[in-house]
Amino acid sequence: MAEHKKDPIMSVEQVTKIFSSGVFFRSYTTAVQDVSFKMYPGTVLSLIGESGSGKTTMGRMILKLLRPTAGKIYFHGRDIATIRGKAERREYYRRVQGIFQDPFSSFNPLFRVDRVFDQIYDVFFPELPAAERQARTREALLKVHLHPERTLAHFPHQLSGGQLQRLLIARALLLDVEILVADELISMLDASTRMGILNLLVDICRSTGMSVLFITHDLALGYYISDYTMIMHRGRLVEQGATHEVYHNPVHPYTRMLFRSVPDIGRRWDPKERFIPEQVSREIEEFYSANRGRGLVQVSPNHAVLMSLD
């Protein structure tokens, strides 16, 4: 990543996650391997890859929902694996939050949506008077362009997916979150609602200094929102750098394949055209073989490519 005057909020250093299964005959699956990156204040990082590439696993490790098999994740210089105890974990989750693909799953359908704010106050700010709670909630809702009186009295099924996502962003604002893991945040929303949510997220990021890890499979959305882009393939970051450099000068064959796969509005689908996964795998193997021993290479000051696995 480019040089920053500010210290990173979070540093991910050579993180690996291996899952095991089976009782008598153990099998192992490497979901994330040797991943490193930094998150700086006021920036949006896109983590892009196909389903099963390890994106969500990486996000869940940042949220301490999974423990890395190897490597370290540092939050303001402290290894998050050492954050234990109820008080320390509560403070961590006050600063590091996640918003996921299905907003409906974050709300209990038996309660009105204002309950998510009540829970925030009860857990993190129990001494806050009721009048100040209402004032803060109102301010947060207005920032995400929701009308408090028309929103808080509703049940989740009475609101749209876009409104529920805005409520979750408002919740993050109340906590003064420093790191937000947005995992497929808008994949369930229609196109017009998507742009509103993305613009809102960027505005909040710039105004508060929050850093966002935007996990997606959509290249267009990644380009629209992010300052820095990371391409993940089979658990590895194969290309990463300033978004304009990665998008305008892709080097790794997997990144190039992703760009070739993006539909062109002015071009109709050709039924004779075939996508052969084995061909892409062969191109990647040939690429690594031709660059054997080079490893991760800085092709420019703000652009790095995994040229080989050794």
C-alpha cells in the first residue's frame, strides 16, 4: 500500500486459517494463506474474489469469530488474540464491527427495530440518560437519511433491506466504530438502493476516519467505492494495490480473468462462448512456473503481484 503519514488502525500479518474435519481420518482445508495488509483511517479496502476464495473467513478472523491458525492480527499495535475477558472484548467490539449480506438476520422479527439501539446502550453505555440516548439515536438516523419517527416504531418485516442496512450503519455510528467489516453488504439490494448505501458508507468513512473492509465479488462495486483493492484466489492475495492501478494494469492471470468475465452492457451474450475453469487454472500454473522464485513482487510503488508460490 502507498505510504501513509498515519499509523494503521489494523495490521494483518501473514495470517493463515486451516479448517480440519473428520474424526478417524482427518482432512484439512486451507481457507486463507499468508495474507498480509494494513487498514488506515478514512480508507476503504475492497477484498474481491469468487465464492469460496476465503474472503469471509478473513473478515470473520478480524471480528474474532474465528481464530487464525498462524499469523497475527494487530489492532492499534495489540495482537487481538490477547484480547480476553468480558471487558476487553466489549471494548474491542465497540471499535470493530461487521455488517453482513442479509440485513434481516441481524434483527429479531419479534421486536421493533429500535431494540438494536437499546442493546447498544445497555451493553456499552449503561449510564447514559434516556434523553441523551434518544438524541444520539436521532442524530445517527438522520446521518444515514432515515426519519426516526417513521422508522423506530416498525418491525423488521415492515422495512426494506436498504432501510435495515442503513439502521445497521447507524448502529456503527453510535459505537464510534474504527473498523467496519462489510461482507457483501449490498448484494441483496436493488441497483438504485446500492448506490445510496455505498455513497453513504464513503461519506461516513471520510468524515469519521472509519476504515472499511468491503468484501465483495462485484468488481464494479469495488472500483466505485475503494481506495485500495485486494484480489483473493484460493485463500491467497494474488494482486493488491491502489484501485486505479489494479484495475487499469492487471498482471495476475486470475485478476485478468475476473475482468474478462464482467458483462459489457453494449455486447450481447454469445451462446458459443465457453468459460473453462481448467483453462484459467492452467494459465495460473504457467504464470507461476514462468516466474518461479519471485514470490510477491512490487510492480510499482502502489501495486504488488504474487508472481510465484515459492
